[in-house]
Amino acid sequence: MHETLHRDRSSLNIPSSIDNFRQVFLRTTLAWCAFAGLPSFLHAAQITGLEAPNSFVGDQQGKEFFISNVNGEPDARDNNGFITKVDAEGKVLNLKFIQGGIVDVSLHAPKGMAVVDQTLYVADLDQLKGFDRSTGKSLVVVSFPPLPSKGTVSLTDVTAGPNGLLYTSDQSHNTIYRIEPAAGHRVSLFIHDDRLAGPSGLAVHPRTGHLIVVSWEKGKIFDITPEGQLSELESNGFFTGRFQNLSGVDFDRWGNMYVSDFSRGKIWRMTRDHRFQVIAEYLLSPADISIDRANNLILVPYHYAHAAEINGLEAPSDGKSRDNRRTLADYGFGAAGPPQPANAKEGTAAK
């Protein structure tokens, strides 16, 4: 069986004390501030008290957000996983909004999630589960038949396309399934290919409609057409190793792609002209990230820190050549620069 997400802690330099955890969060905040500029720093919010968070998603309106908590081993059928609900400011509305073992809810190790209208879909081991995002009530349970001689399905992520279809990845068996909610959540095999090398994060490209997949085992990024044609979009070079264990992927409103490297603690942005930039580093196990396009925010769960973060994204300026320097306008300010406190004077530091 392929190595699955979060199995080997010893190779990931996990802090052993709360003091180290706080130092990591301080470095995280500084890294985000350097990237995002003043508006993003003012919007930053950190959420603590979680239990091995894996995925962090929001609704299409950018009003409600959900964090999946594995709360134990990633493959254990312990029925103690839960979903946390927070608002756009990072305030926890309900730590255990959906909880395994409560009423009729079965939730073992929830990982990837997707919000479609009123339904929150959650990848939970060998099943995809749908819940009412307002009440938490269980709505649907979708089972997946294992591939011949491949063993039990182990789902990692789920994403929704504009055509109403859902896609979910089986990282252990290099397989992606397609689900049709309009046809009673009918399941079909979308692609099975060992080149996927542990498909973890999924996202549908907002412009092309193609499925974008990131690889956990080899740090590759793939493009798959709606017909199932696989092509390699990006990978490590022969002399370079940019990526290690990629976990999450998503797109902002301008079509820029963001990927998280779980083991190296980095988040990369690939611009529309295929230039890569590290937008944050020194992060502690960033897992399945997502982008809130309504508010231009990035949502980051820190699996081993038992925490998550909301942060603003830089708004790219269109039409600039790559030789032009950024200006304050690129960060949401006018020509006059950022607003100053009323009592601030030229040459003095604002408190």
C-alpha cells in the first residue's frame, strides 16, 4: 500500500512542546505578513483547539466555514471525527458542529470536504458523506466498491465541478472517482493510473473545467480533462526538488493556483503565466488548503499544530509585465498609500 497522508511523524520535524508550537505560529504570522501586505495582516485569524485538522473550506458566499478534524489515526474506524464551524472572522461558532457517534452521525476520520449549495460533502475513509450545512443533519452516505485486488477504498479529498459532478480521490490506490448527485449519487471510475503517485488534493480549474490533482508521493501536479485524459502540469526537475508531499490545491478568483506542501511547510502560488512563488513558509504541516474567492482569503489547516488560519491574499494587478515592480495599488491601496492614523505625522512612527 502506498504511504498515506500523515503516517510518519518522525520525518516531519513536529514540535514536541507548546513553546515550539507558539514559535511556529509566530513565524507563520510573520511569513504571511511579508507576503500579504497590511490588509491581509489585519484580516488574519488563527483558530486553535482543533484535533488534527485536515481540510478547511467555505461556502460560495464566504459566510460559513468548516474544518474537518481527524481526531486520531487517519485510517481508524473510531467514530470520533468531527467538523468545526467558524465564521469569516475565524470565530468558532460550534467546535463539534457535526460529531461522530452523536445521534445518527457516523464520522471516523474526516478529511477533504466540499460545499455544494446546502450540502457539505466529507470524505470519510471508504465513504463520501453529505450533511446539511445549516443543521448538521446527515443527508446521504455514498459507498465505493473497491477495485479488483486493490483492497478497501481510502478517500482523501473531494471537490465539486461547475457541471454538478463531484470528484473524490483514493490516495492509496491512485484512483479518482466521479459522483453524480443528480443521479442518486451514482459512482463511476473516473481514472485509475499509477502515474498519479498518491493523488491527494483536488480542485476544478475555474476557467478550463479540468480536474487538477496534486501528488503526495512525488510532488507532481496533474491536469485531467473531463474525458479522463491525464497530463502532467508541473513536477520536480532533474536537479531540483521544489515539492515534496503536496496536500491541497485551489484557485483564486483570477485563476492563480495555490498548493500546500505538507512536509516542507510551504504554500506556493502558480500564476497564470506558470511562474511559481513561495507565498508562505515555515508553516507547520499545512494540509488541505482552500481559497475563499468571495472574500479573497486563504484557509489553511495545520494538521499537527491542531490549529487553522484564515489570511488575506494579495490582489494581483492585471496587465503588468514581470519586470515591473509591485506598487501599493497591488495591495489594495490607492496612489496615496495606506491610510494613516489621524494623529500620525510625517517622520514619526504610528503607534
